[in-house]
Amino acid sequence: MLDRRALRAIAGEIGLGGASRPPVALDAVRLEAPTLSESAEAALRDLLGAQRLRADRNERIRHAAGRSYMDLVRLRSGELSLPDGAPGAPDAVAHPRSREELAALLAVCARHRIAVVPFGGGTSVVGGLTPLRGECDAVLCLDLDLICATGRLDGESMTLTAGAGLRVAAVERWLGSRGMTLGHFPQSFEQVSLGGCAATRSAGQASGGYGRFENMVLGLSLTAPAGRLALRAVPASAAGPDLRELVLGSEGTLGVIDELTLRVRRAPAARRYEGIFFGDFQSGLQTLRVLAQEGLTPAVARLADERETALSMAMASAGADGGGASALKDRLGRAYLGVRGYSRGCLAIIGYEGSSPERVRHAMRSARQIARHHEGLPVGHGPGEAWLAARFEAPYLRDELLTHGAMVETLETATVWSSVDELRRAVSAAIAAALAGCGTPGILGCHVSHVYETGASLYFTLLARRLIGDELRQWRAVKEAAGEAIAARGATISHHHAIGTDHAPWMVREVGAEGIATLRAVKAELDPTGIMNPGKLLAQRLSRT
Amino acid sequence: MLDRRALRAIAGEIGLGGASRPPVALDAVRLEAPTLSESAEAALRDLLGAQRLRADRNERIRHAAGRSYMDLVRLRSGELSLPDGAPGAPDAVAHPRSREELAALLAVCARHRIAVVPFGGGTSVVGGLTPLRGECDAVLCLDLDLICATGRLDGESMTLTAGAGLRVAAVERWLGSRGMTLGHFPQSFEQVSLGGCAATRSAGQASGGYGRFENMVLGLSLTAPAGRLALRAVPASAAGPDLRELVLGSEGTLGVIDELTLRVRRAPAARRYEGIFFGDFQSGLQTLRVLAQEGLTPAVARLADERETALSMAMASAGADGGGASALKDRLGRAYLGVRGYSRGCLAIIGYEGSSPERVRHAMRSARQIARHHEGLPVGHGPGEAWLAARFEAPYLRDELLTHGAMVETLETATVWSSVDELRRAVSAAIAAALAGCGTPGILGCHVSHVYETGASLYFTLLARRLIGDELRQWRAVKEAAGEAIAARGATISHHHAIGTDHAPWMVREVGAEGIATLRAVKAELDPTGIMNPGKLLAQRLSRT
């Protein structure tokens, strides 16, 4: 996917050696013997049968990690064990297939002091799936793949009630065949589950048009060790605090989301995605802000800074789908080359979709007008189509770069408009300094990935030479520098990746001591024995992974 | 306001006698001696001074109730004491003027076992302000009128940070002079405070365009007995559960909201409000549903059923602003009279507003088209303007009807589209049966007041002859019948009036036993001595008022 020229340029810039660093073979992964007691295993097996309580090597490795950078380092090295020496794989993997089984399973785990890690699509990039056992004696991965009732579609109310283990991609296909859409397209779209999106407050790439995942949730059911929290599906309510919002983002620490009632939409009749090129980031930012504040929030709104614009154009230029990028280059070249060189500008992708072609056309026309007012250059649908075609590819690209000895990490945040650019500069500077401090200066790109009336998210991608064998120190240096820069400016530690283990140290900065105490009180009520996903979200010590 | 002819028609239909029942004079209100201990009073006075700790008769009566039907019955009769014999006025009224004072005041109250009832605009219609003391020895009303810093406007991010005691009307005026708007127009607009709207999940009449109040809140500060919960203002976050949503709707039971950061908007450059007449409720309902699901949600969308349409036209016909209604009648008459009689149709008010006159015009044109497709008859801006002019008048009308011996109550709910009409029929039937059972058959109107993609709210207004001296029994019969009809159909017990004391018995149906336990755990953490607004929201016994 990454063409040789682009790779060579990157390798040269961040000082990669030529050696390939492929992941170890599955057989070579070191796996410790499971620690599940005989009685615990028997109780679980009684409940699920051997078919659905698995402790084989493949199954345990497959559920040993998510998709964070440090997860991948761990998996690729074949050394699953955690930095503190704890075993790095679950002792067993359970596949319950009903809510009743789920409740019974949690009761067994509470009785036998088994920590439970709920597992949906397995795509957490913040350590949300690390098989930590906390104060428990063993750890069970609870794979929700069989909690997948396709559910009830209410075509008049436009709601779908479905099992939380269903994959978003499967739901989208199912809805698509009925002329509908959920409209949720995170980068993890191909794997991620409904429950995972709910538990982590996922935001899809088209959240400007369809809302964040939490905006789609009308009703839900949480099976917790203490009992079931079932919240009815109503369009809106003033009946006290919104308990849905306590479950959304709870990351498996309170219980297991087993069913969701979601708002769906008719599949859009019209869709326009276009590129707009800005001379600088600030102009693009102002354009996005005006759009969001004038009632013209695009379904998709992305704005890459100069570095990321150059990087993504270099990467796309010779790829399978290079046509769009080449056409763009030609056009940008004609317009900008000789004036300032197209590599020094910022590319925005603006996408509108909806039921009315006329309104979509009108919105895009207004967007172009507003962009021109900020000295933006509309460059047509080529870049938009190219982006759409490649929208889920970054994780694969990351794997390839890892094999070439790179460190590849992403992190994201959000803040109000008046702080966005200063935040971008501060976080960029903090990351650059941390990388330099490790002796591995890197490439750092940033883009706005989601916009709101009051602010926007920022998404940072960094590439550097990996300190082989010393990845944890290098990663921590970057993560701590970025996290401090974010927290110090009152921005959120995560806009859509969630907390997991990686961001847990910043939760107290995010919600304060009283916020932590409140969340702990909720956990003590719903999960009194503390078996649910220990070490995530509420752990205030530094990350273990 | 109510003209003689309309009043005579109503009086005739519900069997009112001719006697006027004005409220007793202030001097005649029976008020028990305050029970605040000397030491408690001294501690509070040390903190606030005599000016801001008041125990005079006027102040205590003014803070003895909200604006529910039973509150008004209590106030008008001059018998403040509660049905169970408890005193019906707070022992004193405090006016803290800073967050620090507020925190110190809560500490004094916790130490002296004084219940605290936060008081904003005083407009609760569900008993949220009833001076219940719970397990405490006395009850203090905490008036937030001096927590009113006008705050910081961030014109780039379009956010306003302000003291929670500020009145919405004052904020709207302040913003208006700067070309901005909050866009929150509940019927209580003239009195209600920012904090009150947040604590009760208020929804303004234009919530389709501006969102419910909770949708406007980016950040907030809650001073609780256990400490301060300060949640930063970010446009969106995936950092765990959204604790803002626990504070929103908490109705003073967790602590006192003292500051809010709100999203504001530019004042709309264009505004169109028009009437559409439908032959039946179902056709209007389908029109509103299609609008909401096609991305054309009106800022204001109201649809009255046949009874309410007839009633409001009768009431408006000779009022000060009768022009619009008369013109409407003429037009409806021409179109419908002789075919079916205009009094048998359903009037909808559809309003669009926004920054772009072109988009507002286009939206209204689309709405008319969709309405015609459902056999609606657009009747122009007369009814829209008439509605706008009278939008805050209903409470005054209610006072007048009470004086004429009527029972006047409203209640509201929300459900998904596929259940709306059945819910309307069921609740209507339940109320009618309850009134008949009391020997006081009444007039019952219903309208859709807010629409969403997945459903709508229903707002019921009932008029009946008041059982003088036996109002509580009559009211309970209606309330219980309606509440059961709502809860049995999975609708919410309140779409925008909140829980207070009146809806507390239904909270367990709303969120389940585990939901109640979770809310109690949160309360135990933030308000460990249980002083905050006892008897509201979480009380599971029948209402005391």
C-alpha cells in the first residue's frame, strides 16, 4: 500500500534502518499457563459448555490485546506479558449467547473473583482490552460476538433495537439493504461492535451529519453484577438525570451493555465530498467554524495541517487510488506552485449528504463561498472521493510502518474554537520535544477530524524511529507530554478514543476528585466486587501497558 | 384576557358555578412559626448577615411553593401546610452571593440538619419547590438570585459562562443587545433561571431549532455538600461517562448548580411561523414526523388535537390579539366550512428561524409541500404570529380559570412516533375516566409540543369543575390515571416538566430498581447527610402535596 518512494522519504526523515521487523509467528508468542482455578473453570463450563468457554492458545492470544500502539508492540514481539510482569492474556474466553447467560456468568465471576474484560470488535486503541486482573485471581475475556440478535426495526420511529455484540459493519449492511443507514463510520468500522461504540463514546467520521454514537442511543440495557439497568427508548425526557449517559463511556467498568435501541436514518439520496485547499491552517479553521455556527455543519469535516497535507499527498500519490491525488496535485500545482508550493498548504475535506440533492448542493455551494471568503481554493471532488475510498486504511498503513521499524501513534482531543489553534501548537511542541528527548525526532501531522458549533477535535499522528526494546519509555515520554499539554489547557484527554488504561491517569484532571468519587460510587453500586474491567477508566495510577 | 363568551362556554361545559374564588389576601395566609434552632439561625446569620438570611412572612410565603396546580390551590386557599400536616413554608430563605458562601452555607446546613430547597425562578409545576424537610429538623429555601455573574462571553466559540441564578429572560436580553440568542423559550420564560432550566432538563418551545436546555450545556459547576463537581466546557468528549448528564435533571437533590457554560447562537436573521390546518390529528402527526426525519425539524412544531384547536380558537377569538385568530377563522371557514366545519380539524404551528433567509424560506416551502401531501391546508402566518404573541400567556389564563372555580392541570410525556397516537388516546381516556369518576367530567385538549427524529412529546391540558376542599383527591385521581397510562406504554413520565414530588412515584418505572439504586449511590456520595431537596426525584412513595 505504501509505495517505495513515500516509504523511502519517511524512512529517510525519521532515520529508520533498512531492517524489516515483522511480527513473530503465532507459534512463537509466549503465553503463560492459565490461572483459572479448577472450580471456577468448572462453574463457567457448566454454564457455557466447552464450545463457548475457550482456553486454547489461539483464542487467548486473539483476545490478549486491542489495537493500541503498545498493544501492537506487545503482540508483534511475541511477549504478551505486561510491563509489571503480569500475564498478558486472559485465562479464558467466554462467549455467552443470551442476557440470562451473561448475568449468570457475571455471578460466577463475582463468586470466584474473576476479573471480566468485555470484548466487542477488539479495536480499542487506548488499552481498554488489556487483560488486567486488578484484585482478582484470574481474568476472563467476555467476547460478545453471540449477543447479536438482529433485533426489531421500527420503520415509523426509525429506531433499531439490536444485540450489542453485532458488528457496526453488519448492521450497516443489513440497514443498507432496507434503504437505511446508521451513519456511524469510525476508522475501526470494519470490526467494531455496537456495544463497543456505546461503551467508548465512539465518534464516526461522519459525526457532523449523523451525530456521535451516543447521540444515536435512545435506549439500552446493561447487565451488571448487581443487576440489570434497562433504560427505555424515548426520544427525550426530563425524568431526572440521564442514566444512559452514565453507561455510555463506561468502558465495561460498570457492567456489560447487551442491547441498544438506536436511531437510524434513510440512506442519503445525495452525497458530495469535496476538497478545499487553504494557504494556512487558521483559514481552514475559520471556515469550519463559520460552517458549524451557521447551521451548515458538514457530515464530514476534516482539515489537515501543512505537515499532514504534505504527508498524505506523498503517501497517496502512487497508491492504488492515486488518481484523485494526482489530479489534485495537478490542480493545486497549477494554482499554487510557483506562488508558495502546494506542499505548504492545508487540505480540507468537506462532505455533505442527505435526503435532498438540492439541499446537499446548496450546502456545498455555501461551503465553497465561505471557504473562498477565507482564501480557500475549492479543488473539486477528486480529493473527497480519494478520502472516501481510503477512509479505513490508516490501521493497515500503520502495520506496514511498524514492520519497517517505525513508531506510529495517534492521539486526539477537543476544545472550544478559541483554543483550537493554540492547543494544536502546544501539543505539537510537547510531542516534538518528547521525541527529541528520546533522540528520535519524528514527523508530526495534525488534523481537525470533527467539528461542533462551539469547537473541534484535533487528531495527531506521529511517526518516529522506534526504540526497539525500549518502546514503553519512548511511548510514555510522548504520551505524558501530550497529555499534560492537553490537560493544562482545559481540553479533553479524549474526543473519541476513550480512556482505557492509557488515559486513566488524566481522568482526575478531566472530572476532578469529586467526579472520580462519583464514578466510583456508581461502580460500587453496580459492580460491588470490582470484577468489571479493572484498571480501566478509573485507575488513577500510570498505565501498566 | 379570557373573554366573557369563551368563559361562559367553558363554564357551561364543565359545570362551573357562578361564584368567584379569588385567592385569599396575603395577610390571611396561615403560616406556622419557623422551627430553625437558635444556634442554626445564628450560624446562618453569621454567614450571610440579616439582609440575606430572611425569615419574614412575605419572603417565606413567596418561597413556599412553585406553580403546580396543587401549589396554586395551596397558596390561593391560604392553607400552606402540606396534606400530611407538615408546615408548608420554609423556615427561612437564604440569598448567598458567591460559590464560597454557598459551600459554607451547605456545610452549616449539614451540621445543623437543615434541609435545603434550591430556588431559581420558582416556576416548578411538579412540586419541585415544596419545602419538605425529609429527615431534617428544619428547611431552608436557598434562593439563587444573587448567584448572577453575567459571566464571560466567548464570541469565537459562541459560549457564555454565567451564574446559575441569572434569569433566562435577562440573559436573552443581554445576548440580544449583542446580536445573539440562547434560544430557550419555555412557557416560564419570564421567570425561570438558568440553573432551574439545567436542574430540570427544561425544553423551550423552540427546542427543535435550538435544542433542549441540556443540549446547550457545555460545562457546569455543582456545589454539593461533599465538595465541588466542576466539569470543563468542551464541545464533545469520550472521557468516560458524561457527568454533566447526571447533574442535569438532578433537581437540587445532589447539590446546587452555581455556574453554567452555555452554547449561544447569533440571533436569527429570518423567522417564519405559519399555521397548517389538518383534517385529523394523524395527518398532522405524519407531517411532523416526516419533517423531523427528513432533516427539516422546525424550530417550533406544535399540533393541537381537535378539542384543543377548537378551545384555543374560541379563547383567542375575542382576545386582545384576536386579529390573527379571526383571519384564520375566515380562511378556515372559506376552505372547510360546509365540508366538515373548521372546529373539527387540527391546527399546527410550524416555525423556522435561522441565519439564512433563503434556507428558512426553503424549509417552510418544503414543510407546506409535505403538509399538502398529507392533506394539510397551509393557512399563512396569521396563526403563527398569534401563537408567538401569546406564547407565554397560558399561566395567566390558568390563574383566571382558577378564580372561576376550575381545576386546570397540564401534564406531558414523550414517546416514539409509532406509539404517539395510541398514547394520546390512552392518556386522554384515562384522564376522562378519572374525571368522570370524580363526578367532574371536563374538557381535555392535547397537543404535540416538541418533535424529534424518533418521536414527539404530548402535552395535555384539562379543565374541570374543581372539587372545592377536595382538590387533592380529585387531582390524585387524574394524576395517577394519567401516570399509569403513560408508564404502562413505556413512555416517559415527563418530557420537560421534570419529576419533583408529583412524578416521583413513577421514577422506579422509568429507570428500574437498579436505576434508582444508582441514583441513590450518587446522592449518597455528593450529599451524604441527605439535606439536598429531600422528597424530590428519588422519593418512591406517593406525593405529599
